[in-house]
Amino acid sequence: VGAFTAYDLEAALAACRAAADTGTGVIILLSARSYMDRDGEALLAALLAVAAHSPARACVQLDHCDRLEVLESALAAGVGAVMADGALLPYEENVALVARAVAVARKHGSAVEAELGSIQGDEDTAQAATVGALTDPEQAEDFVARTGTDCLAVSIGNVHGHYSRPPELDLGRLRAIRSRVSAPLSLHGASGLPDTLLQRAINAGIRKVNVNTELRIAYLDATRESLPDAVDGTRLTVLHAAQVAAVQSVVQAKLAVLGASSSE
Ligand code: 13P
């Protein structure tokens, strides 16, 4: 499944339209920074409304968050999933955070994604990032068994934002994790990964793919290009239509890559 970050209605609508056109489901990601912003609850309500009206099956997930009270608040507000990200905490604290998040999520019928190893790079700002600590397969088995997480984000050479060197994924490590862990595995930082590499990762066990930076680039390019036309006549509809179309086209291309992959 493809998971795409939305900072506003345009991006969320674009993800749902692309999914509908492709005939797949989709996850709309809300960054914790957006949610914790002053009107984050209103934005979440808007994204949930987009998902509810979507012709494609759509779920809203709160992305990377290490604060239990924020995870709880998003779950109470109706998200289908949260990412309880304790990757930067000591191991036992990561286990405790995720186990608590899972217990709360169960009450709401929602799911939890966790991270082990450390995926470097900021989730909302694209800078050149270098690869962080890789996920240890043995520890991943222990982690999933002890937390009950529904999905595990792996660090196998992937980063958020821009890759500072041509990306290389440790697919052997991914296969080793997959052989020990029954929960679905997710790949963050899919922006900038060549399609063939993404497909190989899916073939080696990835089941959820997160994309953000490429959407922001498309959105900003479309904004820049359509601005003169929009300003001529003060037409916001022109601007919004261009933003939706640009993001939709990136999402559609990613979903096509996902759909063209097969599991081993
Ligand atoms: P990119 O911004 O590198 O696509 O990463 C997105 C992501 O993993 C969101 O959690």
C-alpha cells in the first residue's frame, strides 16, 4: 500500500483520486508537526472527511510521533493508524512506547506502526541525509513479539528527504528481517528511490511505502507555474487544480510501481 503525506486538502484529494483511478487503497499521512500545530485537529478532521468521501479505500495515519498523549489524541479523533516512533529512544523505551500505543489503538480498532533502527532525515524538510542505524533482524523479532506492532518500519539504507549519495538498500538484511517478523514491513523515504530499487524492496518483503518529498516538490513546482495564470483574475481554483493534478500524477506513478511489483 502507498502512504502519502498531505499538508492540506489538495494533497489529500490528489492521493484519493490517484488511488481511485488506479483501483487501489491508499494511506493519507499526517505529519505529527502538522497535527501538533495550532489548528492540527481541524486539519485532521478535514483529512478524515476526505478519506470518508474517497471513492478509493482510504485511511488516515498520524506519522512519526514519540509522544503517547499525542498518539492517544489522534486515535481518539479517529485515525485508522498511528506511527509510534521511538526509534531514537533507548531500545526498552521504544518497546514500552509502542506497547502502550498498541494497547490504546486496540481500544479504537486502529493499527500501530513502529520503527526500529533509525531512518535519518527530517520528515517535513528535505535536506541531504546520510543513512542511520540499520535494523537488526534478531532485535526486530524480539521487538515485534514484545510490542505487538501491526507494522514495522525498517532502516535498510533509506532516508527521509534527499539521498546524499545514490541510494543503496540492504535487501539481504530486509529478507532476514522478513524471515523473522510476520508483521508487514514498511519502507520510509521512498522519494528519490529508482523505481527498480523500490520494486526490488517490495519483492523482498516491503508492504507499505511512504512518500512525501516528491509530492512537495510537485506541489511547489505546480504552484510556481500556475501562479501567473491564477493571479490573472485572482483565481484560486486555478491554483488548487494545478496542485491537485501535480500531486495526483506523482501518486499515480508511485502506485503504478507498487502495483507492478510482485511478492517473492
Ligand atoms: P520522503 O519524504 O523521503 O519521501 O519520506 C517520506 C516518509 O517516509 C514519511 O514518513
